[in-house]
Amino acid sequence: MSYKNMKKIILSLMLMFAFTLTASSQEIYKEVRRIMQQEEAIKNDVSKSLDARKVATFKWDAIYYIIMKAAESSDFTAYQLGQQTDAMIDFVNRYINRLSNEKKKSQREIIMARYKSATTHNALFHDMDKDIIYGYVDNDKFLTQFSLDTDWVSALQEVKDNNY
């Protein structure tokens, strides 16, 4: 396991533990903002690979989307924001690891289709603005061809349950 992957696993575990503790809404929000800043730093770091920068761009956009839609909802909690952010990061990291471990193009395409499908049929906000939520879905320039309007907890559970 590379240092980079180990760092991501440790970050995910720290995030998971941070959210399972009885943290206040403000602490959760600050942690999510810190993660956004970390992803923004990666997406703007020209020393990183283009793929790493694009993945960071997707993660930043996904978190931003959740925050914006949550602000429109009277019953979306900071705890849910933390859960969704954590699940999204886990989902994307699991996906990238699965792709990087598969050498056959046909198998990679199956993995991509299964993960994409998990995001497109697990809507969180049921947003009807398809131009925005599907901005990545059929964009061949990104590995993360996922819907922004995703219940990441459900999508992650789906890929885990089906061993994708």
C-alpha cells in the first residue's frame, strides 16, 4: 500500500471517528470545511497528476453541492452532512482503488458503470436540475462520472453489499 493510500485511509478513519463522537454541529461543519480546503489544495496543485486533481475537483464539488442543497432543507442536520461527506470520500476512494487494481479494460468499464449507477439511482435531494447534478455523469474527461445529487451513504452501502 502506498503512502498516499495509507494517508487517505487514515484521514477517512479520523473523519469517521470525528463524526461518531458527540461532536457539535459547528465542529462537524468545520471538519467538512477543512476537507474541502484540503481537496481545493490538491485540485490547484500543479505538481499533482491531472487525474488526482480531477478527483479532488469532484470531491470539492460534491461537498459544495451537499452544503448548498442542505442549506435549502430545513431538516438536514450537520450530522447528516458529516455522514454524507465521509461516505462520499470512502465511495470515491474505494472506486479509484478498484479501478487502479483492474488491468482489463472491459472490467474497468464494468466497475465504472456499477459505481456510476449507484450514484444515479440513490438521489439524496431529488434535484430536478439535471444539467448540474449530471455534470460529471457522461463527462469522459473525469474518472468520477457520478451524480452530485447522491445519497452517498446508500450508494456506498450498495457497492459494499454487491462487493464492487
